[in-house]
Amino acid sequence: MLTFFLRIVYIVSMGKTYVFVNQKGGVGKTTSAINIGAYLAEAGKSVLLVDFDAQANLSSGMGIKPLKPGVYELLAGTVPFDKVIRKSAVQGLDVIPASIDLSGAAVELIEQKERDFFLKKALVPARNRYDFILIDCPPSLGVLTLNGMAAANAVLIPMQCEYFAMEGLSLLLKTIKRIQKSLNPQLGIGGIFFTMYDPRTKLAQDVVKQVSAYFKSAVFTTIIPRNVRLSEAPSYGMPVSLYDPQCSGARAYRSLSLELIRRSSPPAPVGESAAPASAAASTNSNGGLHDA
Ligand SMILES: Nc1ncnc2c1ncn2[C@@H]1O[C@H](COP(=O)(O)OP(=O)(O)O)[C@@H](O)[C@H]1O
Ligand SMILES: [Mg+2]
């Protein structure tokens, strides 16, 4: 009983670690990590962004230079945690950058015994320092993404409103269930959210309807619209909250971040949760997927 209680206290006190996952590229993982991170910080939270993609789009989108030392050196153990943390232009928002060296790590890790837990161990010093840790993953379900999911409390899934995105989603959910059984039993679904939404297309409307009907409360209410300001901001090395806080994309990411804060509050005591009984897949208090 005591260990159970201590474990709950530990989970609540260590802050929330979210990993942005979608094996498809170009769906808005990096854009979402940057802008949700910025709005969480604006809401007074301390936030760490971890660039875990060798493309280093998050690092450059946040205007971080130079890229080394970064997450690769942290994993390799050649540089201590404090030396890889960079302050960003947003108060309360720190970044661990990535560089192309990270692509080598993917190969090196495969040969290691504890290969899926390197990031989790590397982030131990961050646990008590930040309210939120957001990990941006590459577009694959390879060893880096598995490390990301092993290190996180919950997965955030950005999804474009396209037909093939739904097929990709079922593969991703199967993978998450596998991870829950093997690497990380605590891993939950933080939520699915739609990106680059264009209300003029019927397909986009249909995808939102179908996914929302099926996944119910796992789907965020806020939908991120297609908005050119969101794609311009990274070339100025800043989140949209600094680049153009009034544009539709900025307002949507602000609202999504506030929704995330509400969702990440400690779960209601057992017995008070209102899981949908009829859902084919429902979520537990930590957002974990269960078969109905
Ligand atoms: N809501 C949006 N509206 C318009 N462009 C977007 C939006 N979200 C992302 N983009 C652009 O789409 C491209 C892919 O987004 P990105 O976040 O890099 O995806 P991922 O990290 O999943 O590969 C980038 O050029 C980005 O600027
Ligand atoms: Mg990316």
C-alpha cells in the first residue's frame, strides 16, 4: 500500500513527459511540440523541449545554435545534463537540441542491451525540474521513437485529416499497446489532435467526425487549422506565440495547450471517472488504451 502511494506521489511530482509520435512525416509533430511548449511556458509552466530527430527541425525552428552538444552527447554520456540545456527566447522554455549525429545513435543503440531506455535514463535529472517535458520524435517507429515512448508518461498524436492518416493511426495504436505491454506499462494516450485542418474539404470534415466518434474523449476538442504563419515562424527561429500571436494558428495552439494542462491534472479518484462505455477503445485515467 505504502509503495503504491509513494509511486502515485512520484508520478504526480515528477511532472508530465509527453512524446509526439506519428510514423508519418509532415503531420505537424515538430510544429506542435514547439508551439505547445511555448504556450505551456506562457501559461507559467516550466517546459523542456527535447529534439529527438536527427533532422533537428525543432532546434532550428527554435533558433538554437550551435546544435552541439545536444541529445546525442547526452545519450552517449560524454556531456553532463546541464551542458546540453539551452535557454530559448521564451521564458520558462528550455531546449535540448539534436544534430545529425543522432542518426548515428540509432545505429549504435541497436547493439546495446538496454537500447530502449537510454533517453529515459538521460532525462532523469530533468524530471523534478520541469512541469512538462515534450519529446519530438522522427517520422518512424524505430529505436529513437521507442526510446521516446519508454521515457514518456503519455503519447500525443498529431494527425492530418486525410484518409491514409486513419490507416496509420491503427498501426500506431497497435505499437503503443505493444509498448505498454513491454517497455512502459504506464504509457498512456495523452490525446489525438487534428492538424492542418482545412474546413473547405469534405474529407477533412469526415475524418474529424469518424475519428472523434471512435476515439471519443481521447480526441482534443481544439483543431489546428492550416495556417501559413505556422509554417513561416520556424524560419525566424521562433514559436508562433512570438511571431504572430493573433493569427488563427497561434490561437489554436494556445487553446490546445490549455486543454493539455487541464488533461494533465491529477486524475479523478477511482470511481469518479466517466469512461465511455460504448467506445471500442477507451482511455484510463492516465490515458492508457484498453479494449472494451
Ligand atoms: N497547421 C499548419 N498550417 C500550415 N503549415 C503547417 C502546419 N503545421 C505544420 N506545418 C508545416 O508543415 C510542414 C511539416 O510540419 P512538421 O511540424 O515539420 O511535421 P513533422 O514534424 O510531423 O514532420 C512544415 O513545413 C510546417 O511548417
Ligand atoms: Mg518533425
